[in-house]
Amino acid sequence: MSEYAKPLPRITPDTQPFWDALRERRLILPFCAECGRAHLPPGPVCPFCFSDRLAWRPAAGTGTISTWTVVHKAWFPAFADDVPYNVVQVELDEGPRLTASVVGMPNERLAVGLRVVIDFDHAAAEVTLPRFRPVEAA
Amino acid sequence: MAAFPIRDQAAIAGIGQSEYGRFLPDSQLKLGAKALKAALDDAGLTRADVDGLSIHLGWPLGVDYDRVAESYGLDVRWVSQTWLHGRFVTSAIQQAAMAVACGLANVVACVTAISFTRERQILGGPGDAEGTREDGGTHGESPPYGLTAPAGGAALGMQRYMALYGATSRELAAVPIAFRQHALKSPHAVMKEPLTLESHQSARMVVDPLRLYDCCLITDGAAVALVTSAERARDLKQRPVYVSGMQGLRSGRDEFIFAPRNLGINQQPVARWRPGERDLLAYRMAGIERKDINGLYTYDAFSPLVLFTLERFGFCGPGEAAKWVQNGRIGPGGELPMNTSGGLLSEAHVGGWNSILEIVRQLRGAAGERQIPNARHLQWGTAWGDAVVFRN
């Protein structure tokens, strides 16, 4: 497990609850207690109304692919064996977008508008990465 | 009309460059020294006249203004430093213009020097501290998922743009093809062969939907522009090229650096955005309208950025740019020539400053067979909303 060669997210006090919950296979988002909106990436204040009153709540884990790409060039040695691999942005049903990847289907099926549901990849001992699957294959 | 006291108060009085190429034997600082000497000679100034430094240094040296001043034996009293990003070209020019207009310096040397090919494996790889820093870099990099190079962000932007508006890779090809046509008329251009639609379409996919020729060159080279007050510039050797109007780069949740405003990348809202008055300040400051622009120059690290720039300044409507650039419209002799020396896609990647030097040559009437007839107002403007309007 400690031999994970790919970059891991750099976790800060603002993002720690997000990554802690993922290790327990839960997706949570920071919601604003004043204006009610959720935001990503997790920040120090509500970016919409500047309130300090943030509260973490579960998200449904479902969303829609808003954009995607397939990487064909091995820029990073640790990803060389994965080429070609996809990276997507998913617009969660709560509104914010999350960058991740889609598993469980060929890259040829990637499309803006595709419905997806979260999956959890226990990539390294200390980090679980969110990934997504197409809804019908979940 | 609002008064804009900085209009036409600063000018580019000299330009110089090193050779542009791949795997050049000279160091980055040596390339910069060549460009600075050429610029001083061009302006009829000496090293002792330079009392300001606005640096936009690149790979792999970083941003050390003091190392630059020490190496070239300068004695400066005003400094601004950015690092090599297209988003900071305008900042570097604007700060130089403001410094000379405010009396903080007499002559500011804007210095860009790049040695990309010395350590090219770093770009987008494990040694790329920019792309792998906290939360990734500015271009949507997401290192845990292997999106580690700036091209990835441009791909995310273009992919959604294509899905929303039906634009195609074949339409996008018109951008690098036009810039190659310009480059074939430029003696400095690294690329010497024509680019056809067929060769664009058959080239390898790099990061879908960007193919090889949608991605800029990785080269070495240096460029220097000397900025001084308009009054001083009029007494020097060359015809002054005035900084006539300008506006800064945009940032906020409505923005993603490699997408039109409100396209829906990262946390952008989704809306068909059109520029309003505050998005077009540079024209108003210069006392002109958009239709008075005789040529447009932009940071073309990836071909979609050219489309997004056209929409940003309202040369066409949202979602229309891919069609708008067809039929030679931005090529040599076109209705709106863009990046007439070939840009980053076909001349060289000198951080965009190769295009700033080309603007100056054009406004001096010294662009040879690339000359835009009666060029009066030329614009530098980027997909992220900043602009400088130059006039002669």
C-alpha cells in the first residue's frame, strides 16, 4: 500500500473532513448555514455569501458529467501504464463540480450529460479517491 | 466620456530578441542578454538608461529579478516580477506602463527568456511544482487523476464547448493552419512547413480533443521590450508604439482560465455570456471601438484559446468562434489577422512576447511581407479577459 506512486491530494485543514469521510465511503460537502449552498473545493468561508458558518452534510453521490478528456500522452511516469485514461468533471446534484475519473465503462462512451454515481477507490492507506460509474452499471 | 489619464502616456521604444529554436546551446540568461542588447540598440539607448525591470521569466530559471539585474550589470530602482504564464504578459506590460507614467522609472525593460527544451521532461511531470501543488495548478490540473499538464485544462474547456455548440476538431484546425500560414512568412518561425487539414486530423491525439498541432511549440528564446514615457519615446530612434488602452485579467468563480466565462468548467455557472461595457474597457480607454482593431494577438498555448479570445471580446457571439475562423478570416490578408508571426503554435513559445514584438513591428510598418496594410490599432488580448490596445 505504501508503494503508491501517483500523486495524492494535499490535504489542508479546509479539506480534511472531505477526505476523512471518503475513507469511510461517504461523500460529504460543506454547506453554508446562512445561504444553504454547497461549494467545492472545500474553502475557508462560503464563497457565495462569505459566511463562516459552514456545516458538512452528506451528498447524494450522483451527478452528471459536465466535461471530460482522455489523456493519451504519458506526462507523468506513474500514469504511463494507464494511457489512455480519462479525467472527468462531475456536476453533483447538489451543484458543485468534482474532478475525478470514470470506471466501469469504455472511454468511447464518455459524454457530457452522462449520469454517474460515486465509487470509492481506496488508493492508498491514507487516501480514498472518489471515482464514478455510469448510473446503470452501479 | 471618462478620463483615462494613462492613455498614450507610455510607449514601447525598443524591441529585441534572441534566436528562437529547440535545444539552443545558450543559457537562458545568455538568450536574455542577447535580446536586451538588441532592444537597446533598436531604441538607441544604453544599459545605463534602464532603471526598471518587469520580468516574466520562464523555464527552468524561475523569477529572480535580482539575478537578472546582477547578471546584466543593471542598476534599477523599480521592479515587477511575474513568472512564465500567458496570464501575466499583460500584467508585465501594464505595470511597466504604469511605472513610467507615474515617474517610478524612466525606461523599463520587460524581459522574457525561456529554455523549455533544457528540461522538457519536467513539464507536466513529477518535477512540475506548478501542476502538482496544492489543489493542482491554475489550468484545472488534478494530479491524483493524472491531469498534470496545462493542456489538460484546455481539453476540458474545448470538450464541453464542442458538446454545447457542436464545434468540431476539423473546425478547430483552422486556427493552427492559419497561424502556420503566418509563420511561413516569418524569418524567426521555428515551423517551416505548411500545415494541412489532413495532417492536423491525422496527427496523434494528445489530450482529447486536442491533437498534436493544437498544442504549442516547446522552444527556447528570449524577447525584450523597452517601455518608456511617450514623451521620451518621441525623442528616440524608432517610431513609438503607444500603450493606448488596457484592462486587467479576470478572476472569480465565473472564470476558468481555459474556457469562456460561464462555460461550466470547474465551478463556473452556466450561461451564454457576452461581453458588456466593463469587459471592453481597453477600447474605451483607447478612444476606439472594437471594429477599429486591425489585428488581434493572443496567447495561443492551445488552439481553443484563440476561439475563446474572439468570444471574450465580442468579435463573435458565444459558441460562434469555431465557424467564424473558417475561410481564412484570421490568416494572412484576412478580415482580422491574428498572431501574424505564427504565435506559440508555429513561431515559437516565448511566453507570448514574440507576439508583442510582432505588434511593434506591425505598428512601425516594418513587418515585411506580413505587414497588415494601414495598421493603426492592434490588440493583445487573452481568453482570460485582459487586453492592451497599442497604436502608432
